[in-house]
Amino acid sequence: MDPHRVPPVGPARPRVLTVGPTVRLTFAQMRRSLGRLAAAGLAVLISTAFVAATLQAGTVVTRTTYDQVAAQYADADLVVFDRAGTMTPADVDAVRAVEGVAAADGFRGTYVELAHGGRTVRQSLVAAPSDPRLTPLVLADGTWPDGPDRITLPVDVAELFGVGVGDTVSSTRCLRAGKAGAGRPGAGGPGLGERGAECYGGQEAVETLTVSGLVDDPVSAYAAGGGVAVVTPAALGRQLAGSAAGAASGQASGMRTVVVALDRPGDEAAVADVRAALAAAVPSATGVTTPEEYAEDVVAGISGGQNIVYLVFVLALAAVSLVVAGLVIANTFQVLVAQRSHTLALLRCVGAGTGQVHRSVLLEAVVLGSVASVAGIVVGSLFVQAGLLVAPAFDLGVALPRAVPLTPTAFLVPLAAGLLVTLAAAVAPARAASRVAPLAALRPAAGLDPAGTGRARAVFAAFATLGGLAVMAAGVALGRSGSIDTGLFAAVLGGSVSLVGIIVGSVFWLPRVAALFGRLAGAGGATARLASANALRNPRRTAATSTALLIGVTLVSMMTTGAASARLTMNDQLDARFPVDLRLTSTAHAAAGAAAAVPAVVTDALAGVHGLGAVVPVTNASARRADGGTPVQVAAVDPADLRSVANTPADADRLRPGTIVVPQRAATLYDLVGVDTLVLTGPGGRVTLDVVHSGSRSDRAYLTPQDLAAFAPGLAAGELWAQVDDDRDAADVVSAVQAAVSTTGETVGVTGTVVERSAYQRMVDVILSIVVGLLTVAVLIALVGVANTLSLSVIERTRENAMLRAIGLSRGQLRATLAVEGMVIAGVGAVLGIVLGLVYGWVGATTALSVLGQVPLVVPWTEVGVVLAVALVAGLLASVVPARAAVRTHPVAALAAE
């Protein structure tokens, strides 16, 4: 370029706005407004932290639930399963021969009677693992069994017997007829110490086993059966092959599952290749899956085929939190930008262009949203991590992960939510500020009445509210019909749209409601009347202030209501699946082959077990049908006895002479779906019974002892049903029962389904505990929202308050006016939020859980009272603290402001 060139003469070309001045202007504005930006940024931070914590807590919930269900498969990479239980040792060998398989074990077991020092227990027995990855058991002492006369005992059984590594215990098993040589020396098994009485058509054999080690079950995989002892695979095979008891009870010799460990664990490509090879190697298998996929199937099975954990506590909670957090951010940022409208207009007067003002506001939103969102992700992650560190102190009964990895989703979704919503919240105010003429914008702001808010706003609010409610109702209908995925999406969408409509239309009705509340609260006092007038004079300001708390309280109320309804529904489902807490079954048989009665000494021993409730006798039988259909497994029990021990009291209420109560599962097993009358036959004749169907999931039908005696007389009560107190640890009570029974010299089977029920109950409790933890964040959102808007409204009314002071209002009256106004507006938002939350929470729980049955509306009164009290205190603090500054400012100085 020629330095001597003379620039052309003429009118100057218009200068093009560059990014530089806009950026400088934006950061200058932010420096001058740090106080207000800090309030808005805090709202963005907390909202984003809530989203991040929700997503990460969902990961914890899902991982914990699946780990608890799949605990029995330990660290296996794959599970080969056959629902019919027909896999054989040859299939296990075929699995081991597949390339890439490091180890594989068939999953099967049996029972054995162990005795020492006058104590006897009926102990579950499994084979030692070929690889430590294939068992959830952990050696507490000694070694795994390495010979036919070695056994590894559970720690609690060893303590019961008072034995340790190197001591011996006696094992009694029943040999089939013709199998006596199976245990002789030279036949591959330990020597038989003595021969006992006949059993199941065979002969009792007593073996002496040396304790090689002690095992612990840290994840309670076998707690329902009282733990397991471990023998060598060969010893277990002999037990199964020679067991007359197994033959008498119809115990299948096949296997349902084979657990597999790979040479390259965790390698997705290797897992896929071996998975396909295993399916080809074992044609009889129903499928090949990973332990996690198995857990998903089990969790879905509990909830009627739907993965409730993911749908309710991850998908729905995250979606709702995104929507509600966005509303809080939008409301706070709109108030902030509105407070700076005069400053923006002044910039227009001194030469800033429309586009420059518009871009400055949007850039400010981007910077604020980015910084606050990243900080929110950090805070939310620390919140979840702190919860994981503190959780073990509360003995939740489940193993939680020590840390939650920050996945791309858990980082990008909250970041995008905070940034985009903050930017969207600034678009409308920025456009309004840039389009208003500078001189018009510099005029004093006039209060807006409902008429000035526009007919379009009213129409949009009405359509959004009514349309959202209609979509939400459709979601409930879809959920009840079984389409939970679609129904839940529709319910969340409809609830969000209706909430937006309510908030947009709040400017029309909320100020009048607040004014009415103010008059009622003040009983006509001067301060209350003035507070009511303030609420009506600027409807938009009142609506913005109250909806900040309404949003947060709606979220809190929705979650507590949904959690309470979900807890009750899931408890009912668990009761239906586990109708009885504890069963004690006689292992002896009468001459005719029927089960012998449980000895009276066992019943007497149970009387001293703490935590054990009612104990009732039950007679089991396989009843033949006169129509030749599938025999029905029945349990004869007195209705009053059933009511005292059953977790499904409705079954006991339906049971009476002349009826047979058929649970849902029993109806499917015995082809009784839709059957109204059933004729049962036996040695004593026949009896006609009215069929009463039940929603429980027991595999046995209930009838009275009198009806059983009418067609099958003389049967003994071969089983005891017992109830475990809800306030006692189920595993401890089951162990105490086993200890008490072991001193009687009698052998009975103890099945503590209450332990498995408690495990699922703990899962539900952990999930709800995480939800309660998230409520703390939601309360913070509400408090920040109301504090922001109330504080900014007080600042906005500096001149107004000074005028009131100038005409004679005292400092105390000004404080009281602002306090009443703050409490009334906060109270209105809290009451309306509680009502909305009850509706939204019940709708969400009904949509997601209706497949399990009727979902009641549970009102958590304690939480509702706490939320209302906190809201009133928040309104008081948020208004009184700024009021202190207002009353300290001299009226003349205040009138000179702005």
C-alpha cells in the first residue's frame, strides 16, 4: 500500500460492527453487574448441578440394582441358560472347549444334613468354582475343598457348630436303592461311617468330612437359603447321582445355567465371538447372555416386563429435571435482563446499534451459561460422589460403587441444557430491548396489568395448559394399557407443556390470588392491604416472583408424591411375589410317601427366636382334578392362620370353606385361568370348590383344612409358615431360626424368602433415598429462585419505597409490608406448587407402575408441611434482607436514584 496515497474525499462509508467492540461491551456490562449476574449464575449452577446429579444418580441406581440381581454370577463374562433345566455335564464340557473360554461351571446344587456337637442343619451344597471369577463366595479362611472328604463351610454355620479349619463334621445323605456302593472306599468317594434307617426307599449314609475352609457371602447371593457349603464338583455329582431325597422330591439333575469366564474379559469383540460360538456349541440352551442382561430381564420380570428402574428413576427423572430446571433458568434470566433495560436503552442513545445490543445480551448469556453450567456439573458430580462416600455409614445393605465415572452424556447433557436454556431465556428480552426506541426505553417503567399482557399470551397459555393436560391423560391411559415407554414419554411431555402454560398464564390469575391471600393473612391490616396492592399493581413482577418458587416446589412435591406412590406399589408387588416370609419344611416322609409332620420340638424351638412373629402349620398336597387336568398343588391352611403370616392379606380374606383361592401364577401353572368351579378328587372322595382368583404370585392355591380332608384325609402338616418382624434384619432372623432348629436334633429345610424380598426392598429404598437426596438440590433451586426474583423486585422498587417513606410510612411498616408481600407471594407459589406436584407425581407413578396394579395417590403430609414452612421462611428472608437496605436509605437519596 502506498503510504503517500491521499484517501478519497467524500462521505464516510458506514463502519461495520465487529466482534471486538461487542465483546468489550459485554464484559464491561458483566463487570458492572456482577451482583445480579451472580444471582442468575447461581440459579444456572444449581439447576445444572441438579441435572448432572440426576443423570449420575441414575447410573448409580441402575448399576446397583443390576449388580444386586446378578450377584450370584460374580464376575462371569457370559451366562448360558436353559429355562427347562436340561443342560448336562457334557454341555459344560462343550462350553469349556470353545475357543476363548478360560473357565466354565454348571450352576446346580443340592441339600445335605450336617451335624456336629449335637447340632444339625440342613445345608445347601454347591461345587467349588473352577475360577474365582465364577463365584460370589469369598474364602474367609483355609482353602477350597480338594478331595471327596473335604468341605468348605459358611462362616455362620462354622460358628454355630463351633468348628474351624481342620475340624470334622458329619454329613448324612440318603442313598438310592442299589446305590450303596457309591460311597464305599474304592468307589471314588469317602468311606461311610455308618448306615442309618431307611429313607425315601433307600438308606441313610453318614460320612465324616474335614473342614478345609470357611466362606463368606458378601453380596448375600445365597442368603435366602441360609448360605451354602462347598464341595468338589465330583463330590457334588455323587450327591446328585445317589440322592434318594432328590429323586423323591423330583429334583432335576439337569442345569439351568452355565457361567463362563473368558480369556479376554471385558473385550467386547471377544465376548461377541464367544457368545455366538457358545450358542452353536450348546443347541439345547435357551440363550447366551451377559450377567447384566440377565439382571435386566429379572428386573423387568419383577415389574411385568418393563424396566421400571430405568424408565422411572433415570429417563423420567432426568427428562423432568431438564424441563423444570430450564424454566427456573429462564425465569431468573428474564428478570435479570428486564432490570437492565434502561442501561441497554442508554447504550442505544450513545450510539450502540440494534444488532450490537442484541448480540451483547446473547453473548452475555452464553458466557454466563457456559461458566455456570461447567461449575454446576462439577458441583453435581461432587454431590453424588459425597453421597457415595457417606452411604456406607447408613448400612443400606447393598454394595454401592465407590465412584461414578463422568461419562460424555453426564457432561454434555447438563452443559447443553444450561447453555441452551440460558441462551433461549435471553433471546426474547434481548429482542425487546434492541427494538424499543432509546427515548421510549428511558421513560419510567409503568406497571403492567393483565390486559396489557396481550391476547396472544392468554390464548397460548390456555392451549398449552389444556393441551398438556390432555396429552398427560393420554399418557396415563397408554401406561395402563401396557405401553409404558410411549405413555411415560407422553406423560412427561404433557406435564411439561401444561406447566409451561400455567406459568405463562400466571400473570392473569396469580396476582389476584396473591392479593386475596394477603387480605386473608392480614385480616384487613394496613400492611396487608398495601402488600395486596403491590401484588396487583405489577402483575408480571408478582407472577415472576411467585412462579420461581412454584416451579421448585412443584418439582419437590412431584418427586415426593411419586416416590411415596412408587414405594407403596412396589411393596405390594414384592408382597405378591413373596407371600410368606419363612418356610420350614419337613424332610421326613410317612410310610405312604407323604411328608411327615414337622416335629413339635421344632415348633417349640421357634418360640424363642426374637424377631419371629406368628408360626402356623400348613399341609401341602398335589390334588387331582376330576376333569383330568393338570394336578393342582394346594396348601391347606386356616384362614385366620393365613391372615397372621401372609404378606397378601386379601388372599386370607377370600379364603373360606367351599372355596379355593388361586393366585395369578398358580392359575397359569395349573391351567385354571378363567375357571370358576373346580372339582378335586382323592382317597376320601371328591369336593366341589368355587374358584376365587387372586392377584398374588404364589405357585400354590389355598384351601381350608376341612376341604382338604374331604378328599384327602389323614395328611400331616409337613410345613410351617412364619412371619418375620419388619423392624428386624431378615438375614439375622433366618440365621437365628437355623440356629434354634439345629439344637433340636431334627432336620428341617429352612427357606427364607424374606431375605430375597428384603434385598429387593433395599433396592427400592436405595432408589428412593437417592431421589430424596436430589430433593435437597430441588429445594435449593426453589430458594435461589425466590430469593433472586424477590430481591430484584425490591431493588426495582427503590423509588417506590422511598415515596412511601416520604408520605409517612415508618421503617417498621415498610419492613412489615415487604415481609407480608414476600411471604404471601411465596406461600401462593408453594401451595399451588404442592397441588401441581401431587397431580404430576401421581400421574408419573401411575403411568410407569400401573402395569403392576392399582397405584394409589399417596400424600406425603410431612414433606408437604416441611416444604410449605420452608417456602414461607424463604419468602420472609428474601424480602426482609433487601428491605433492611431499603429502610436505611434516606427517602431523598432514594428518590434521586436512577
